[in-house]
Amino acid sequence: MYTTEYVTIPLGELLTRVQTFKYEGLRFVQMAAETTAQGMDLFYTFYDEVNDKAITLDIYDIDETSEVPSIQNMYFTAFSYENETHDLFGVRFVNMKLDFGGHFFNVAVDSPMTVITPEQKAEREKAAKVAAAKAAKARKAAEEKSAAEADAAAAAKIAAVEAGKSAASVGDVADPAAAAAPASAAAADAGDAGADAPATSAPSADDRAAKMEAKLAAMDPEKAAKVRAALAARAAKEAK
């Protein structure tokens, strides 16, 4: 007894799969449709006589806006299934070789097989609400992530600026002779008195820390905390 293999694929892969089956010599058996909570599913069944097995393609989430490519160019016998599915389920097929234009069946209402019960309608509405809530949650998470990244970038920029100011206040000079020049000039101005003028000393570490703390105290507390964290991380990195 033959077996049946079910393969779920998106609509965009339908023609490629069917072309492959045609090339391999598989026989088209039938096509069916089913109404689901999300829309409709289409089922295409083919039979592989060499391996004695059936293969059914499941095309999921079809609705009235979907354009389903006709397979009549490869399997003309599909014309009855496609026209039937159009009349009963409202599925739109494109490029059909034989199109009855919605008159394959005489039906009292359009797409009668898509009429759903109140319970099915409630289930669809519930599923739509759940999907909308998930989408809103994902958007909120993305916005929060972007805001956090922006805050981190701003804190890093502030830390870099403050670190640059702190380094400048130390009075680092590349040329030691230039640093000694003011002291030499002061000694020359002393004249015959012979008194050595005191050289200006660089601010101590405590002075720099006090200045930095004063600047941080004047900043917004949240930004100040971020700057402190950035400076601490910088200091730990330099210590390593």
C-alpha cells in the first residue's frame, strides 16, 4: 500500500515544486481547499508511480487577496479543481488556460465554503488580537532597545568629553623645556635679590577629583551616574 508524504510550503514555491514533479513524471491526482482560522489552505496531491507514494503540497494562509498561479500549463486536468476552488472558496487563480469566469458552479452566494460559524469568527478575532498584541510588544521592545542604545552613546560621548577636559587640566606638556620656561623667567625677574621664584605645580589628583565631582554635581543626576560609570570602566580598563 502506498504512503503519503505531506510537505508544507509557502505560495511562492508552488510553481517550482510542480515543475519538478512534472519533470520527474509524477501524476497529478487532485487539489482541495480547506477553510482555517487564519484563512484557507490549498492541498495539491501528486502520485509517484516509481516509488509508489503520494506527495501532498500544503499551501497555507491563502485569502481573497492572494494570487495563486495556475498549474494548468503543466497539468491541464487541474482546470476543474481550480475553477471549483475559485467558485466555492473565492481563491483567485492567475494565468488559467481554461477559466469559467466564476460560472463553473451556479451558487446562491459568493464563496459559500468560506461562510463560518459564530464560534469560528470569534476564534479568528481572538487570533487576530493575539497577533496584534505580539506585534505591539515587539515594537515596544525595539523602541526601548533603540532608546537604551541612544542613552549609552550619549553617556559615552559625555564621558569622552569629560575625560578630555580632565586630561587637559593636568597640564601635560610634551616638551619638558617648555614646562620649565615659566620658572626660569620668574627666576630672572628676581634680579640681584637672588631669590628663586616658586614654580607653578600641576594640580594634584585630589584637586582634579574635586573639580570633576563639582562638574558632576551640576549635571543631571541620571547623566552624572552614567558618566561616573563610564569613567570607572575607563579607569578599570587602564588599570589592567
